Amino acid sequence: MNALAKVPVTVVTGFLGSGKTTLIRHLITNANGKKLAVLVNEFGSEGVDGEILKSCADANCPAENIVELANGCICCTVADDFIPAMEQLLSRRVKPDHILIETSGLALPKPLLKAFDWPEIRSRITVDGVIALADAEAVAAGRFAPDPAALEAQRADENVDHETPLSEVFEDQIACADIVLLTKADLAGTEGLEAAKAVIAAEMQRRVPMLPVVDGAVDARVILGLEAAAEDDLAARPSHHDGEEEHEHNDFASVVVELPEVGDLDALVASIQGLAREQNVLRAKGYIAVAGKPMRLLLQSVGERVRHQFDMPWDARPRQSKLLLIGEHDDIDEAAIRAGLGV
């Protein structure tokens, strides 16, 4: 009976730009009557995803049920951030039926699962399941998984880095999943989806479902209510970091850039694409004030692929353009990035 009283939690993990926020927006608006709460963890001091989710809050998931933790990985700051945030959500006057956790794109899920054994919360919540999102188009192109044959051929060269932080994060997220969602399925196409499935299957230690998804549209009944109790199943979820007390994210860095009102949107998109090529910017996201437009523009990019849409009126909010850009630590050159954006 105690297990039945626990609030189920779904951990949504996935690489940078895989579509986690888009998925959670869809779940909020298609919750089948469930009262939801959301914990959003972002990399960088400027939260964007939390604001995106609050813009679609409704009676089943009001804005006060969306808690944002920025500038820190919750799996590394359990006592200071994660536990208090979960206690905050559980103390709501109307207790949520289900809690969604959107991890940062750099988070390793297994250390987070271990946190569910903390005395303060272990009798009150359970991990219903871990959902890993993978950008099918990118995975099919081999961007996030190493080529084992190529690595074997390179072992003779001691100067070659055999394992990048990006591929390690990707592999740990896949290994911890109960379901893998292959996002951007429309961009990948049939052959791309099959190629992505083959890459991911090679990383799996156990068979889990893989589902193609476009724009986060998946029936909530498919991914909520798995009853996986993942916190009790850690041995089946191997990690590159098993046995380590903590992991570092010093391989990545972020830059926040404030921009004037944008008159030429195409030029801004071209600048961001140029930064992806020339400065190895992995991810950019933020809001843009476009001259002559009353609506706020949401802009997000993964590498050179830039997407944008007007999401809501500015109303009383200050018309301020702000971008968060993320890259590997050794590649981030803030001055070059600002110059590339013309500020």
C-alpha cells in the first residue's frame, strides 16, 4: 500500500536539442486529466525551457507547479537543489498525480535515480520510468555515437581521444532508459530511422521500445504509468561513471548574449549557423524581439539546424532579445561568439 501511495516521477533525458521541452509541452496539454508538476533543470544561468513550459501552463499544470533549477546539474547537487525542489512540489496544496523531470542535456540519469533513495523522499515518490530522447537524424549521421572499428584503428595513436564527453553522455542516457523516443523522425526519414535504431540498439544492455516521434506528439498513456520503479533497478542500467562519487561538467560552457531588437531575422539565423561551423556552438536557444512584430520569437538551434516560431505576445514583458549558447569548454570563445552575433 505504501508503494501505491507514492507519486510517480518520469525522468525525461536526452542530448542537447533532442526535443525534451517540446515533449513535455505536449504532455502538459494532453495529460488525460492528470494533475502534473514539472521540474526543469537547465545548463547555464539563464533559464529558457522553464519559461517555455510556463507559457503553456493550464489548470492541470499551473505555472506554480513548474519549478526551474538553472546553472547546476541536479544529479550533482542533490542535497542543495533536487531534494528541496521535490519537497516543494510534494507540498503543494493539491498534490500532483505525476511529476515530470526534464534534465539538462548534459545530465547523467543514473546518479539522479540514486537520489530517489534519499530518506526525505524515498517513501513519497518513485521513478515511474526514464524516457530518453534521441535526435534520429543526428544519430543516423553518426554524430553522437563513436565508430567502434574506427576507434580500434586509432588505438595505436596515444594522442587520439578515444571517447568524447558527448558520446559518453549519450550512451549513459540510452543505457538508463525504459523507452527511447526517436525525435525529428520526419527529418530522418525511413532509412534514417532504421539507421538510428541500429546505432541505439548497439548501445543497449537490454531491449527497450524505440518509438519515432515528431514535434513531441506521443500519447501520454504510452510513456506515463510504466511503473518501472527504476530506483530499485539500478544494476540493469550501466553507466560509464559507475563507482564514481560525482561527475563533472567542466567539458561544457555556456555564454549568454543580449541582443538589440532584430531587424533581419535571416541574418541572425545565418550568424548562428556560422557560429556552429566556426566556433563549434552545439546549442542555442532564447527569445528574440523582432522589429515590427508584437509576438515574441522562440529560437532554438542544434548545430546548424535553426528553428524559430512566434509563441506569444510580449505584453508587459520587456522586449529583450537574449540567447544562451552552449559548446564544449575548450571551444567556447565568448568574444568570438559576440563578434559573430554583431554585439
